[in-house]
Amino acid sequence: MKQRINANGKNLIGERLKILRTQANLSQRDLARERQLLGIDMDKNVITRIETNKRYVTDFELQALRQLFNTSYEYLIDGTESE
């Protein structure tokens, strides 16, 4: 049986990104600034569009977000932690 995914949006991490960002007490602008300091071109509008599921997330962005929040790819994508 083929697994179906929610095709209503463009990414799987939007909700979890917002949770991680708010838990870290970061505004969208703060998060964008942190990523830009590491050479990842993400402005506030990019963060907004990711969190509202209106923009694809690149592999570079996914890696940068994983590193910033010290979490796993599995959590960002599936909401689960790796073993």
C-alpha cells in the first residue's frame, strides 16, 4: 500500500520550525539573522513562508535549521527523534 502524504503544502517542517523558533525565544527576524551569519540566505519572509507551508525548504536550509536548533532531520521532517 502506497503511503499518502499531505500534499496541501510545500514542506513538512513548517509547524515544527515555528515550535522550535518560539521555544528558543526567537522572532522570525532573529532566526533569519542567525542563518545569514552562517551564510544561509534566509530573510524574515522566507521564514514566514516556510512556517505557513508556502515555500519549499532546500537541503542547505534544512541542515542549517537542524544545526541551529540542535535537533535531528527526523524531528524536523517527521516529528520523531532518531534512535
